[in-house]
Amino acid sequence: MANPIFASLPTTIFEEMSGLARDLGAVNLGQGFPDDPGPAHIRAKAADAVLNGYNQYPPMAGLPELRQAVAAHYARTQGLDLDWRSEVTVTSGATEALAAAFLGLIQPGDEVVVFQPLYDAYLPLIRRAGGVPRLVTLAPPRWRFDRAMLEATFGPKTRFVVLNNPINPAGAVLPREDLELLAEFCIAHDAVAICDEVWEQVVFDGATHVPLIALPGMRQRTVKIGSAGKMFGLTGWKVGFLCAAPELTRTLARTHQFLTFTTPPNLQAAVAFGLDDSGDWFEAMLAALQRSRDRLAEGLAREGFVTLPAQGTYFLNIDLAASGVAEDDRSFALRAVREAGVATIPVSALYEQDHVTTILRLCLAKKDETLDKGVIRLARARDSSVGS
């Protein structure tokens, strides 16, 4: 018989909107993948590894060269001191890393603090593990939490916290003071933090990503999750990283063993090569994405749309109510893709309760002509709404 936790789930909003974009030939500003094919030298390395490298099962925890490269990258960029042998595991994408963390660590009845809006895989996986989600609602335009919100959510059964930072879909980078507050609560409640940090390399305007694992008292109680797909704009590669203290890693690795066991060795070899020899990729990527963000924001402003600040990730948000759109975000998004030929993501789909229904997420990691077409078509959808 089908498991009710999963059998009753609807198609994700990402698949729904991307499917409509494909079927209707619409401009896709919905699902978060870039138009750019990614660094050529890393893709060439992957191809060479297929033709001339090792194509059998790699070690379960990942190729040693990739685990070493991950530890070295985080040492350079975030000042972390990770032992690649006992604290780094390679997974088949960040979603598999999340599944390994949730299924391996959560026990039935454990309460798990989760911030919404949220990645739609979190709640089904937490519930499949027997966890009980406790939701903290973040709201635009600041997308921040405070002491009162945490006091209302943490309790005697709190065992885990799930934090996405930088935040998708908000495009926000949490300041250190918010992270210190969350660390205080984790320590006081003896809770483990599972940190989805896949957007850690995509922060704009000189902002700094602070990993929760680096804060005092959090080194032994944090699972840090990263993504080569986001680092290098190669989202289809599905190469992720689990980083945690040895005791946590032993459990995470055992769970990973029975989920996917391994990740394609050619992709692992190419990611290791890229981390060790990134050249100016990270700087050039950020400059290009920031330019695209500004182009999209300026184009929308010319058409009378009001956007929220975007400090990081691939995403820029429109405030529909402030832009003169009376419809809720889902109604507008569906009409925009069907009638005006542009796909977006209604942020309300990423809430389970207390939905914010006025925010529309756009992917900014697109070519200029794609962004420009998207702006024109969104304005057409907005004007049609106003005129009807």
C-alpha cells in the first residue's frame, strides 16, 4: 500500500510551473537553474573522467580527493577546520543530504523547528522520519526572526532546527546577530541544527555568509549541507556535501549508504578539480548574477513593479500588492504563465500555514533576453489583471 505521507502530496510547485512553461513555450523565471552552462574547464574534466577515468563504484563516503577539496574550500572561504576523513560525506545532491540528516537523526516524536517559507522537501521528509515540525513564520520584507518567535516555538521536545541560509525563496542573508540568537536557543535546548547552506557562494553587494557551525558552541551540534550544483551553476549534477562532527557523521554516512550509496565518480572528480582550481569563477559568477539581478530589478521598476531586496541566491521577489496586483500570488502566477507566457513561483506555495500570498519569486540567473522578455510579459499579465 502507498505510504500516506507521500501518496497524498501534490506535485511540487516547481514541477508544476516548469511543466506549464514547457507545455506552453513560456519564458521560465520559475525553477532555479541558470541559463549559463557552467564553467567549461570543470565540464571538460567530467567528460575526460568518463572517457579516461574510473567509472566503477567510488567509496561510499565520496572520493578522497573531493572530500579533501571540500574541507580545503571551507577552510579558505569560511575559516572552518574540517577533518575530511571523519567529517565530510559526499551525497547525490543536497536533497539527499537533507534526507540522510532527517532520516538518520530524527526519532519519532522529536520536535523540529523549521522556518517558513521553506524548501518543499523538508516537511515530508521530517514527517517520514517521525518528526513533528514546529513552524516559525518569516515575513517580507525583512524575513527575520526574533527572540519572541523562538520562545514561542522551542519547547521541551525540541531536538532539531532546520535552517536555510541564505534563504530561498526570500533572497535574504541572515545577519550574525540572528544566527547568534538561534545558536543560543540550540545550546539551551540541546538541539542539533541541520543547515541547508546551498546558496553560501551566492551573496551580493559584499555581504558575508556566516555558517552556523562556526559560532561558539555549535561545532559539535551542526550538520552543514552544501551543493556543488549551486557553487558552479551545474544544478543537474546533484553533487552535495554533508559536513558534521565525527559522531554525527557516522550516523549520516550510514544513512547515506542506504539511500544512494554513492555519487557518479566522474562528477565527483570534476567538482574536486573545480574546488581546487576555481580560478576567478566565484568572483565572475557573483558579478554576473548581481548584474542580472540589477537588470531584472530595473526592468521591473520601469514597468511599475515593486521588488524586495535580494541579498543572495538566484531569486528576486515582486511585492504584488505594492505593484497594484489585487490577485493572490498563485492566481496571478497561473494566469501569467497561461495568458502572458511567463512562469514564476508563488511564494505562498512554500508555506504550510499562515501563508503570505502577495509575493512572487523570479529566477534572476538567466540571459538578458530572457529577463527582458519576462519583464514585458509580467507587465502584460499585470495590466490584464488591472483591466479586467
